[in-house]
Amino acid sequence: MKYFAVFLASLGISWAATPLVASLAVRLRLVDEPNERRINTRPVPTGGGAAIFIGFILPVLFALPMSRFLAGLILCSFLMLTLGLVDDRRSLSPKAKFIGQVIVSLLLTFYGVRIDFVSNPFGGMFYLGRLAIPLTIFWLVAVTNIINLIDGLDGLAAGITCIACLPLFLIAFQRGQEVAALLTIALAGSSLGFLRHNFNPAKIFMGDGGAMFLGFMLGAISVQGTLKGPAAIALSVPVLILGLPFFDTVFAIVRRFWRGRPIYAADNGHVHHRLLAMGLSQREAVMVMYLVSSFLGILALRIAGMNSAASTLTQIVAAVILLLGVRRLGTSTSGRFKDRLGS
């Protein structure tokens, strides 16, 4: 009942706060203007991440006693949100934004959020020692940018975050990790409340502030939740849950490197762009990605209950299928582009 109450409170607060944030964004001229890379055809207020943050933080403060971990998480998530909002307003350089993300992630490790070990698929654990902090920073920055990079269609980032939160919540709940479970269900609720205003046609965008906040929170909660406990499956479960945006980001980096472009340079090669190129509408493309993410979430739940060897084999098979699917999608859309050019 406590978890359900937190979920409903987060959903309701986020839903109610979003129109207020949208009005404030218009007054502050925090508006996303249409251009050649944007999907929107009209100016849309951005900065909706502030509403997601409010919807998340208020129920959490009410439901959980203050602790060193929670204080650090609130502080660092607020800093990450602020960094993103500044980027929405001022358009920070990729280097400045990356340095800011690293600093915030480093700060969080001082509050005890660390990947101290990863599981050995053949049994036992690998304890990381001095590598714990660098690996934790890498993980937090990676997940932060993974969610940020997929925020290209109305409702995509908020919906995938909500879907990803559900298996993370169930795993934490099953292991008796109350703090991680409450944080995850609150994040799901605040994402869903915002989604009501963000689904196509969006009335407001979450902006970099919202996407970076959601990614950072998913990374931090997964470290504190699925990576803690005797049956931890290390990074594999959260990676699989976020499999679609994860592999989309990997392919984007490889694609840009192969073409001699900076890895942070924007392009139209993401999965959601390719689905649109295949003729799907925004809503259809988003629903396809929701379905794939839901399947991966269900698979992650199954893996979390397996022994290490079986889970490793299942993850390899799932990764191969996902890789082939993304590659097939890329080949299909490339052919369509060539046909269009030829005509």
C-alpha cells in the first residue's frame, strides 16, 4: 500500500505541476523552436524536467527518512537537473556538459553510491577496489546520456523510463530493498504524470534537464538496487532493461566515429528517426519502442531469477537478437533513403 500511495502521489504531483512549469517556461522564453532536426513543427515550451523532479522528490521526502545516501541523491539529482536546464537555456558545449556530468557523478560517490563489485558468471564476485569510483562515474554518465540521446520523439524518454522503472522496482521489492523500491516507483509515477502532457502532440518537452535527471536517477537507483545484494547480476540487468536506448547509443557512437564525426555531433540515425523513415507516425514509432522495452524488461525479470550461467547465456542471446534487429532496421531504412534519392 505504501508503494502504491507513493506512485499515485508522484503521478498526481507531476501531472499537476507540468502545466505550471509550462507557463513559467513560456514567460522565461524557455521554448523549443522548430528546425531541420526537430520533430516539432511549432514552438513548444521546454524545461518539463522540473515538474518531473517535483513529482519525484516530494513523495520521497515524505515516505523515506533522511539519510546520507538520500541527501546525496537529492543534492546530486538537483544539480544534474540544473545543469540540464542551463543547457536548455544557454546551449552549453558538449565538453562543458560532460565535465558537469562527471563532477556531479563523482560527488554522488562520496555519499556511498558505488559499484563495489560485479558478479562472475561462473560464480562469486569480482571486487573492484580502486576501480569502483571510475566505473561508477562511467555508469552514471553513460545512463544519463543514454536517456538524453533518445529524447527525440514526444513521450519517448518519459515512457521508456517508466517502463524501465517497473522491473527495477520489482527486483528491489523482491530483495527487500525498500529504499530502492520506493525511489524507483516514485520515478515511474513522476514520469507517467509528465507523460500525460508530453505524449504526441506534446504540450511541453522535458528538455535536457528532464532527460539528464531521469537518466541519472536510473543509473543511481540501479547501482543502489539491482547491484546490491547477494544475488546481484551486476550491470547486466539494468543494461538489458535499458537495452534499446543502450544499443541505439552504442550504434550512434560507432556510426559517428566511422564517418569521422565527433561522437557528440547530432544526426538523424537513431532508431526513432529510422522508424519515422519507414513511414511510421510519431505515435506508432514510440509504441514500437515501448513494446520492445517492455519485452526487455520482462526478460530482465526472468534473468534476475536465474543462476549466473543461465542468465549470462540468456543475455548473450538477447543482445545478439537486439543487435541484429537494429542492424536490420538500419539496412531497411538505408534502402528506403536510396530509393527516395533515386526517384
